[in-house]
Amino acid sequence: MAARPHPVPLTADADLAAAFEVLGQKWTGVLLHTLATRPARYGELRAAIEHISTKMLADRLRELVGVGLVTHARLPPGPAAYTLTADGRALLPALELIRSWSQQRTHPHPARKATPMSARTLPEATFARTVVGSGPGLALAHGAGSSIAGTYGPILDGLAAHHTVVGVDYPGSGDTPRSTTPLSLDDLADQLVAAADAEGLETFAVSGYSLGGPVAIRAAARHPERVTALVLTATFPHRDNRIALALPVWRKLADSGNRELLAQYLTMMALGADALEAMPDEQLQQAIAFTAASVAEGTPEHAELAPRIDVRDDLPGIQAPTLVISTTQDWFTSTRLHQQLADTIPHAQLVQLPTGHLPMVERPEEWQQLITDFLKQHSA
């Protein structure tokens, strides 16, 4: 008689057991998922989560703070709030998969025609967003210290005349709450794609300006099946010495609270030589005052992220047709960096615009025309 095979011995995974010592507690996953939207006070969490008792909520929050998934600290100018840590946010993709699994079990969808989906799991779209226009999709990524309105405002109507435009405001810009942790380029890129997805755009072009350039590049690299074209203006693939010198000064001035001094620095750096020297003194002072009033609260975090960015490894794999708009009088991002983008992204086109770092101020009509003409050739 043949010998019976010995069964494979079973072992319990120690890492999984350790994880479920935390996640296996009732309400823990729901609390983490709820805090993914934004920091929240105890009372807000109590109102958001039905059927949880006050004692249970207090116990779970204390445990999550104890294991380093949540912090409890005052966020000026408001009272103390609970906020996800980096480790807490790292759990969100897994929680989203579990939520989707549960949804499929309890609410199965009828078969429908397949549509392009992101190969990577998208987060919940939590950033404040602007949605205007109709037509092929166009997602907008704005510059540091600004917002969608601040970056694209002068050309937004022109873009919306031919496209469904979706733009997100980074943490600390527009109506998006300021972040209490360092920003992540992957998070910004995924939030941009998630916003377009939430608005029903299956595919779309992406326009990225300044800091928004690397955001657009990373979005195209992480979600190539969704991005049909790229327009990169006044931007950079990595930190050079100019950025290494300029951005820490910008951040320190923003941290200081001296908005007038920050505005003087930004006006000097951002305007091209032609535009700056053409301004009479009264107009120059008005420009400084306007800049001071429009500085985003999240500027320090934006300025901290920019020097950490390096998307050079993404560039050779970009599949989308790409237009690089080089602002030739730019004192923030050099024409060398613009040329590097055009040389490294396959089949990218390079055009020059004789402005400083603010084409929306100096030559908005020409900037808009360059974008719309390129996108006509590569409609989403």
C-alpha cells in the first residue's frame, strides 16, 4: 500500500497576527478610514460614526494614538484634533480594498461595459476641486504656494470652452485643509487622478505648472492608462542648485509670517526681466500687495516638498504625447531643466515662451493658445 503523504504543516503568520492585534479591534478600521478625509475632533468623530459609544470611541482613539497610527494635537487656529500619521495613512489602500470587497459582497453590480481603470488603487478624492466646462477631460496641477484659481484663473474659461476641466487644490490651498505631515508627490498625483475619476473622466490630459509639473509626470507614470497627453510649463524634473538655493528662502519667509517680505521676494523671482522692468513703481507695489494677500497657507509645506522631488526615473517611460513650455526668463526653474524634460521624455515637443515664472500674468493668451492647440492634436 502506498504511503499516505504527510500534510503540509500550517503556520500562522506572525506579522499578520501583530497587525490584527490592532486592526482586529471593532471600529478601528472605520476610525482610520474616517480620518482619511481630514483631521477631526472627538465630537466630529462621534457624530460621524453611528452606534459607537463614547467609551468605545475614547478607548479606540487612545489605542490608535498609543500604537502610532493617529496623533492628537492642536492644529492652529482650532482646538485639538485627531490626525492620521504616516503609518496610519499607509494603511488606507488596504482599508479601501477591504471596503470595496465588502461593497461587492453586499451590493453586487450588474455587468457593464469595461472602461479604462487605474491599475493602481486610487484613494478617496478628498482635495477640494474645481470642475468646469465640457468635452474631453483635462486635469490641472497648480504651482507651489498657489491654487487652481491662482495658477490657471486667467485662462480657465478658455480651457473650459473645449474641455471638462478638473483641478485639485493641494493641502493648504483653496479649500483643502493644511497638512500636518510632509506632503508626498505620489499622494498629490493620486489625488489628481482620483478627482478626475470621481468626475467621471475615464481618460484625460494633464497640465502641470511649476510644482504641478512633477505632479503631472508622476500621475502619468502611475496611471498611464488614464493620461492621454501632458503639458508641462515652467517646471522641473529634479532639484538643481538654483532650486536648492531659492526654495529654502521661500519656505523660511513663509514660515516667518512676514507676508510683505515674502511677496517682495516672490515678485522679484517670479516675474521675467521684461515684465518687471516695465512696471512703474505704483504698479509694482500693487503687484506686491496682491501677492501678499494671495499666499496660500500651505506654502511652507509646498516649498518643503519641491526640493525633495526627483522624477527623472519616470521620464523615459512616459507614454503620453508631451509638450514642454519653456519660460525663457524664468529665475525659479531654468531653461536647462525644461530642456532636460524635452530631451528625456520620448518624442516630447519643446516650445519657448518669453516670460518669467508667471506666464498667466505676463502672456496668458499665448500660454492658453499653446495648451489648447497641442490638446486639439491629442484629444482625450
